[in-house]
Amino acid sequence: MENPFYYGTTVSGKSFTNRKQEIKEILADIKSGQNLFIYSPRRYGKTSLIKVVLGKLKKERFATIYLDFYQIYSKERFIDLYSKAIANVTASKMEKIIDFFKRNVKNVVPSITVDVNGKPILQLEYSNRKSTISKLLEDVYQLPQRLAVEKKKKIVVVFDEFQEIRNLNGEQFEKELRANIQHHEKISYVFMGSKTHILLNMFNDENRAFYKIGKMFYLSKLPKRDLISFILKRFMEGSYNINANTAEEICNITKNHPYYTQMLCHEIWEICSDNKEVEERDLNIASDRIVKNQSELYLRIWDNLSIYQKELLIALINSGGESIFSEAYREKNRLPGASTVNKCISVLIEKGIVEKNKDIYEVSDMFLAKWLKSNIV
């Protein structure tokens, strides 16, 4: 049996850790036509979760459109990728897809080409004039609604890593998008992101276009009992001998973080592949191997931080992440003023190095924290 623990990619099937309650709630919201803002720190499994949800909706004859904003760097790129995503659910025959775009999008010449794998893909030819792009965007925004009306289908549109909309003239693009989609019927829009402070600003600032556009849904870490059950089941399916206490210790090391739990279990699986006995000492061996393999990356992260950011990061490791702006905390850890600490923590969160959970700041990657303890602190 091959290693069942995956990280660094979306997972499904047996590799997807139990999120039954979240799936149930998201499905109910989408079916009722609710727009959603799904947010959490990086690597909590948002994309894997939504793809499981979309798979279930497809079985109920929903049309599902998924767009990753990490791939979007210009309005032209948005037009191309969004159009192709919509084309994938428009029709099965190429001529019908071409006909749909000819009728609903002005100033373009649609055609079908074949990629390197022989798969047909939509191509749109259009002028790059600013006025043409602006009119074209308005038509493309409306495509899901026109498709819903024409096909008499319910549609869900997912915009993943939506905070990257900042690359498209940010707030102006927000206004254009909101103005065009706010009256769409039979469509649920799901906005997802990992830079939670940016998404929360979009949703909670009454001066922003997406103010209160939908329901906020925070994806938290997995409950420990579910994660323990997942770990035990995967190891036992491979005939590995592991007890519940050892599985719980894995969760303690990774702080119930889905991504890092998969990473640690992947290494443990490899280390114990000969005798298939998982003991607590193997957890330390696996942790040390991860830190060693990631050391160059961690060194690069450290080198790219300012002096004050480094000092704050060390303080979080030595003194924890509560009350970091207080005078007592700053004096104990020899930190600068509260305003400087605030700027530093904002940068560390922006870089994904630190995350905030219930007013407590902590290093996102526990293996980075272990590397810092061994090499810096």
C-alpha cells in the first residue's frame, strides 16, 4: 500500500480528513442560494473541502464553476480563465459552447483549440483596448446568470484565494464585480481566502463593495478526536501498529493542523515502513527529518525578516502569543513600542508566518518554530 498521507496538494476520498459538519452546513447554505465567505489561515484545507462540496453538488445537477485567483494577474487573465471555467459547464458539444459565447459576449471571436493532452479548450480573441476590456468584463460577469436562465440550472461559483483581487485594481474591481453579481438569481457565490484580515476588511468595512454580501464561515482546525480517528484508520489500513496515545501525541505536536498532521504522518509512515510499528520515538525522528529537509527554506524566511520582526518571532516562541502589545510583554522580551509591534505582527501574518487564533498569536508552522528553537533562540 502506498503512503496515504498527502500534503502540498488538494486531497479527496480517503485522504480527506473528516469535515462532515462543515460539508453539511456549506451544502445547506449553497442550496438555499446563500453567498458565503469561507476563510481561515493557510493550509487548513479550504480548497480540498470546497472541492468535496462541489463534487456532491454536481451529483445533484448543480453547475459548478471554480476559479483560483492566485492565477489571476490582470483583467485579461480574469476574462480568459473565468470564461474557460464557465465554458466547461455550458455544454458538452463544442459548437453549442461557441454559440453560447457568440450570443452572450460582444466584441469577441470565440474558437476551440486543443491543448497538449488533446483536450478541447475555449479561446477568445478580442481587442486589448481599454474600452473593449471594460465592456467585455460586464458581459463575462453576467455569463453565470445567463447560463442559469438558459439551462434552468442552479449554479455555484467559487472564487478561491479571493484576496488576490488586489492585483486587479482592488477596490474598483470589487465594485464592478459586486454591481454585476448582486442581483443574480439561482447562483451562490463562494469567496474563499487565507489572508483572513484582508477578507474580513472586505466583509466588515461598510465602505467596501462586498460589505455583508454573504455569510461568514470560519474554517477552524479539526477537532482532535476526528484527527486521531483519521490517523489511526489510515495507519491501520496499511497494517501499521499504532495506538491512540501515539496518534494523540501526533496531534499535540501539530496542534491539530490538517496540513502539518499529514506531513508528519507521511514521514512516520516512511520511517516505520519496515517493521510497521509506530512508537513515540518515531515521532521525534520524523519531526527532526522534516526540520532538516526544510532548513534551507526556514533560513531563507529568517533572512528576509527585519530585526524587529525577528525579535517578535523569538518572543512568540519564548513567551507565547498573549497580550503581545502590553508594556509588560514588551519589556520582558525587549520589544519596541506597541505601534512597531503592531506593524511587525501585521507583516508576519501577511507572510503567513504567524496566525491569530482567539486573540493569541502563534507561529503557523510548528516545524519552523522547532527550527528556530534549535538554531536561533
